[in-house]
Amino acid sequence: MNIPPIERDETSAPFFEAAARQVLMLRYAADGKWFSPETEIDPVEPGRALEWRPSAGRGILVSWTVMWGRVDNTGQLPPLISIGGLVELDEGPWILGRIVDVDPSILSAGAPLRVVFPPARSGDVVPAFTLA
């Protein structure tokens, strides 16, 4: 399957360029508040610019969903396709990401996670999380 590359714009380019260097970037306000990467405008002071700052890349699992492949006639568990999770980063923001290299049966709310940078099928690098 031919998967197109991620389209960047002037807002998202710093995030994806940092991910290619294996750095998770967040938005940061001068008053010390951190925001998720997609935040463009400071919700407290809309006129104040946000800057990009590197995250420590650690957090906890808040919630997750497991996507399985098709069930066949063998009675076997279908193949795992993907685990998506909501992660509360140590800096405060919550972000969505894939959870990789983990058996979904051992996941629990509050599990410590760290960021990893597996290449996406398109060839781009997209941050994901695994157990810390």
C-alpha cells in the first residue's frame, strides 16, 4: 500500500522535524504552562505567542483502545493491529499516540510510559509510546 507522507505546514513542521531527530516537542507559554503540540494559541492569553520546547518524553497512560484484526474460523485470537492511548505527559498536557511493543493485556491506567520514535509506514517519524 502506498501511504503518502505527512503533510506539514508552518505550524506543524517544527514538531515533525524534531520527531525525525527523536525529540518530542510541546508548546510552551512564558508563564511556564505547557500545551499539547497542536495548540496554536495560548488559551489563557490569546495574544501571547507559544514557543516550541522539548518534552522529557515521559508520562502515564490515562486510557487506551486496542484494535484487533479479523476473527477467522480457527478460534485463535485475531492479530493485534494497533493500540492507541491517551497519555498525560510529565509536563502536564495530554496527548494521543500509539502504544507500541507491549502486550495489551498488561496495560493499566497510570502505567508509566516513555516516548519512542518508530518510523511510520509512510517513512515519516511519528512519536509513539511504550512502557517505561
